[in-house]
Amino acid sequence: MHKSIGGIAHMFRDFRPLIRSRLPEIAAVVLLAMVGIMGWLIWEYNRTVELLQRTVDVETSILEVFSNVQDAESGNRGYILTGDELFLQHYSQSVLKIEGDVVKLQRLLADNPEQLRTLGNLKLAIEERFSELKQSIDVRRTAGIDAAIASIREGSGREAMETVRATVSQLEATENKLHLSRIANVRLVTIAGLAAAGLALVVVISSMAAWIWNTRREARELLATIAEREQNEDQIRQMQKIEAVGQLSGGLAHDLNNMLAVVISGLNLIEKRLAAGDTNVQRFTSAAMDGATRAATLTNRLMVFSRQLPLAPQPIDVNRLVGGMLELLQRTLGETTKTKTVLVAGLWSTNADAGQLENAILNLAVNARDAMPGGGNLTFETTNCDVGDTDSLRYDMPAGQYVSIAVTDTGEGMTPEVATRAFEPFFTTKGVGKGTGLGLSQVYGFIKQSGGHIKIYSEPGHGTTITMYLPRLRGSDPEQKTRVTKKDALSDLKKDNSSHIILVVEDDTRVREMSVSSLRELGYTVIHANGAESALEKLDAHPDITMLFTDIVMPEINGRQLAAEALRRRPDIKVLYTTGFARDAIVDSEKLDAGLHLIAKPFTLVQLDAKVSEVLAVGTAR
């Protein structure tokens, strides 16, 4: 017995997951069955009510038959006693009504053989009674009232009437029983219907409650599964990040070591030559400067890729910018690469850093040239494009209007695997020493930092198209300005800048010393401080200070806070910031604030000269 109960319980436990998973279907089947039962109960209720109404109609018709028989007798007596023909009319009408009532009763009792037999007996009794009444009427007409009365007394009219009464009572009694029975059936069906409706409601509510509970349980399990999956994906992403950081670090260390080797070797040779009294060190200084410049360019590219380089966006006419680069591009790409432009008329304006956009186009062009070692065609195409919701989801970019710049080559093309990794830093398919692998990653970082998007379409053996999308600029047209080319050498190292007193604030001793020496080399009078507090003291002590040249990231009080206080004390003072990392310290939304002047570390003497002259020549920067 216990084994049997245990087996049943085990089977129930086995069925529970199936039942939970099929709750909606089970509830639907139960509900459908309850609907069927309710339908049958409603049909049965209507049928019983119809039968009950028929019983009422039968009882009413029986009473009408008996009442008409009595009316016929009253008409008969009135005529016999008075001889008035009006009584015979009443008699005749009652007889006709009885015939109609009997036909009606036959129709109503068609499904009840017993009542039909009783109705037949009633019909015979009525016919017998009417035969006697008719005979008394004939006697009254021919022999007079006395003969008619005598005929009535001699006849069996009383017995026939008693038979009619008895038969009517029998019909009424039978119908009364049916009436009570059918009333009981109506009550029973009503109670059953209410019970079925209540049960259906309970089943539906219970099923819904069970389904909700099961859904919540499944949702909790799903959330737990998703959380576990996300945790696993986070671990995978972390491993991929570690791998990417390792690749980035390896490539960065390799390139920086090469550049630093040139710098260190050049400085060692300079030191050795100068110690021996030989001042012919120009070749070594040029090599060291070249290595340092390449290192600075490398870090600048890394900052662009990581979106940490402040941009100076301005309205740009892309057609004019591309057209202005054609001569430079053709000279850079060489004679084997044929360039062509397809510039759409009515191109929208965009807002971006013009210098970085030129670098991005140049990077794409150089990559395209390298993909066509035997030469080929390179096309630069601009167009306006609307990105709808569907394309927005497909390309993972906000919907809106964009200016697109497409660079298409007829080169070797990329496999899908290569295309998916093309924007990774230090990833390159070029041979050793033929590229850093930072070109496309720099373009990617700049476009994303500018609020745009970039995508690659490539087919091996058929070439590649890289398209940059920059958001459309509304309500402003780029001014036609001639870009100022950077100086390749100092314009005048001997110019007299001593009237300008510059306060240099830098917490790093070596960097501060080099900045002070560089500014003095440019002819400026320089005061320096190692922090904000010391700088404010010297600012108060020297009211003739012209410009504040401060680092951004400093302990306790940073450069922005120092500049704000300096401007509060001296509203006319000029401010120039410098930093190697500027995003969190000086810019909002990865854009350089309007009116801010910044020179990124490391900088050359030429760059410092140009930037300081620019700041001194414009209004106060805040």
C-alpha cells in the first residue's frame, strides 16, 4: 500500500513540470469544457422554461374548455326557459369556442400520450352532453317548454356533465404535477448553471494565478540565467580586453622603444661630441627630434583612438575641404594611384575638427594606396544621407541626417575576419616596419568622438569602401576661410617678447624647467611656480604678469580652478592650458570649450611659439 502511494506521488512529481509548462493549454481546455457545459445548461434551462410555459398554456386551455361548456349550458337553459333566440346565439358561440380549444389542447399535448387519451375522453363526454342539449332545444321548439323540461329531467345530462367535470379535473391534476416538476427542473438547472459558472470562474482564476506564478518563477529563472550569461560574457569581454591591452601594450612598447632608441642614441652621441669639444651635432639633434616627434605623434593617435584628445569643432564645407586636399593627396599617394572625386551638389555642412578630418581622409587614402601595390583608382565621394530607424538599428548609430564621405579603392579587399578587426589598435596586415596599425583606429576614434559613425564594405579581390558619417549641422554655414599652414621653423627666435611676463605653473619639476627654458628661449620674461598656492602669491606680487601658462592636472587645486581664481583677481590676464590628458579635466562632451586655449604635451618650440603668440593676440581666454 505504501509503495503504491509512493509510486503515485512519484508519478505526480514527474508530471508537475509538464503540468506547469502546459498550464495555459490546460486552463484553455478546462475553460472550453466549462463553456460547453454552460452552453448545455443554458439550452436545458430554455427547454425547461418552454415546457413550463406549455404547461401553463395547457392549464389555461383546460379552464377555457370547461368555462365554455358551462356557458353553453347557461345559453341552453335561458332558451328553454324564455324561448329567446339570443340565448341560442350565446350557446352556439360557446360550442364553436370549445371546438377551437380542443384543437389547441391536442397541439399542446402532442408529446404527452396519456393526456391525449384523457383529452379524447373529455371530447366524447362533451359531445354526449351537447347532444342532449341539442335534443332539449329541438323539443322546446316543437313541443313547448313543459315538454322540454320533462325531456331534460328524463335525460342523462347530469351524468354527462359530471363526466366532463371529472375528466377536466383529471387533466388539471396531471398538468399540475407536470407544472410542479418543471418548476423544480428550472430551479435545478438554474442552480447547476450558477454552480458551473462559479466553478468556471474558480478554474479560470486559479489557472491564471497558477500561470502568473509559473511565469514569475520562469522569469526569475530566466533573469538568473541572463545574469549568469552576462557574468560569463563579462568574463569573456574582460579576457578580450586583457588580450587587446596586451596587444596594444606590445605594439606601443615596440614602437616607442624604436623611437626612444633614436632619441637616447642621438642624445648620447651629442653628449659625447660636446664633451670632446666637437659642436657638429646637428645630424644627431635632428635624429633625436625626429624620434621624439614620432613618439608624440604616436601618443596623439592613441588619444584620438581612446577619444581623449580635445577637439576644436567648427562648421565645415566638406566638399571644399576634400577639394582643397586633392593636390596634397595626389602628391602623397604617387603617380600609380589615380584619384577621382564625386562631390554631390548641395552637400550639407557638418561640425567637426577640420584638422582631424583632414588627417582621417589622409589616413584612409594612404591605407587604400597600400592596398593597391600595383596602382589603381581611388575615389572620394560625398553625399547627404538620412538614417531611418531601421538603418539605425542595423548600423548601431542614432537616426538622423548625416554627411557621408566615402573612400573607395580598387585594391586587394579584406576578408570578413580582417574587416571586423580593422579598427583595432596595432592590428595590421602589412609587413613588419610598414605600418603601426593605428591609422584606422585613429579615424575610428575621431569619428566616434565627433558623434558620427564609420563602416567598412569590402570584397576580397574587388576593393574596399570605407564610409565616414558626420552629423549634419543645421542653422550655420561654414565660412570660407583659408587654412593657415603650420610653420616648419620658428619665424623669429630673436624677436623681443620681454615685455610679456608669463607665469608658468607646473608640478613636475623637469617639465616646468623645460617650459621655462623654452619660453625664455622665445624671448619672454618668465616667472614659475610649482603649484596653485605659490602661483597666486606670485600673481599678487607681480601685477604686470601678462599670461598664465598652467598645467591642468595638479594636486589639491587643478589648473581650471587656478585659472578661475586668477581671472577673478585679474580679469585681463590671458590663460593657456597644457596637459597630456584633457578629457576629464578641461572639456565637456569631449569637445574643447569655446574660448579655451590648450597646447597638448609634448610640444615643440615651434608649436609653443605659435600658440603663445595666438593667445596673446586674442581676447582673454576663460
